[in-house]
Amino acid sequence: MGEPELEDISDYNELKGNKKRVVWAVIIGGILMSIIYVYVANAYGSVKDSIKAEDSVKYMPLK
């Protein structure tokens, strides 16, 4: 069993059938996941009710 050759690959020039649908499904799935991530990151990414800590820690005891 040797390495595959380009002449042996039936869909070398373009994808056809089920493989083409799988490639498009992966591309569309990636785009949809990116859109959902950007929406969630913008909606919940910034905290508006944060607590300001003005005192810095000068000594941290070790147990």
C-alpha cells in the first residue's frame, strides 16, 4: 500500500455530494458559533456594577 496519488482521488478538482455538504456545514457552523460568541461577549462582557477598591494590600499574612 503506497501513498495516494492525485489520479486516484475522484474529487480532486472539486468536492461533490456528501463531502461538499459536510464542508459547507462546518463553515456555516463556524460562522454561527462566531456570531453567537460575539453577541454573548458584547452582552455580558463588560461589568457595570463593579466595586472600586482604593486601598492597596500592603501586607498579606501567610498561614
